[in-house]
Amino acid sequence: MTALPKRKYTLEEYFELDKNAEGNFEYFDGEIFEMSGVSPEHATIEVNLISKLNQICINRGCRVFPSNLRVKVPALTTYRYPDLSLVCGEIVFKEIQGLQCLVNPMLIVEVLSESTEFYDRGEKFWQYKSIESFREYLLVSQTDKFITLFQKHNERFWLQSDYVAGEMLHLDTLDLDLNVDEVYQGVEIKPQITDPYDFK
């Protein structure tokens, strides 16, 4: 994310900018952030997930949406652009300043980067929790084969499960077993040096 020139923007200015701009912009506490272009790894992970989820969605009355669809967040006066969102059953939209925003996502996916991971795991997750239909949150690293799945059990408790290469995770939303390796198909994961003296 890249912030626009430092000054306080009104909501009206934000809506007008986002309505007419070619890119995607998010608004927080008077600042406007451009959702900058993604890395090849990020893009490949998104394509893999859309392809896999869409196969199941077709037969289960569900729809998966890409990152350019706005999602209404009740905790905010605006909306967010998750990397992927998914709805099963009736799809509900709300118009905000002439813009159509999805109201009832059940599954939300964010592909993590160094600049957004802290926000995606913290403040943004808290915002998404205000969506009544929200049940599962999938966080996918683009530097390691590492996926975190949060699943809602009640209003106060979300179960966190972490998965690595060779493992399977289960999405209750679609009753789908998802192979971690399939999510990263075509993605080159560069080895991470954990020992500063090990350069082999």
C-alpha cells in the first residue's frame, strides 16, 4: 500500500477519487492508500486460489470474487478490497456513494506481503470481524509455503490453524480440503537463511 500526499481527506473526497480512479484505494483515519500492484508470486497465488475455489463454487451455489470487488465493513464508514472474497447463497450488495459493495462475504483471503502482514493480521482482521456473515479468514504467505486459517466458533472465539508444505487444510465454507502445495503451484519460493553462518 502507498499513501497519497500527507493531508487529511474527507470521505467525500475519498469516494470521488475511488469512483473515478483506475486503481483501488482504501481510506483510513483521513488518509487514502493506493493498493499498489502485486508481485508475480502474489498474482500466481491469487490465480491458483480462484481456479481451485471456482471449481467447487459452481456446484455449490457459491461465488468467488477477485481483489477489485469492494467489501462493506460495518466497523468502518467505507469498505475494503480483500484479495479474494467468497459468498454462498444469496449475494447482497449495498450502494455507497454510487459504488456497489459486497455485504455478506463468508470467506476472505489476503495474500501477505512484508508491508501489509502486520495490518492484515491485526487491524484489518478486527475490521472484518464486524461483518456478520464472515466465517473464515485465510492468510497466505508469498515468501514461504505457510498458510494461516482463522475459523469463527462464536462471537469472541476464532480458532487459528497454521499449515505448511505437504499439508491439507479444510475450508468449512465450501467443505473443501485444500492442498497447500496446490496453492503455491508455479510460485518460486526462495530459501530463507535461518542460520546467519549457513550460506549453503
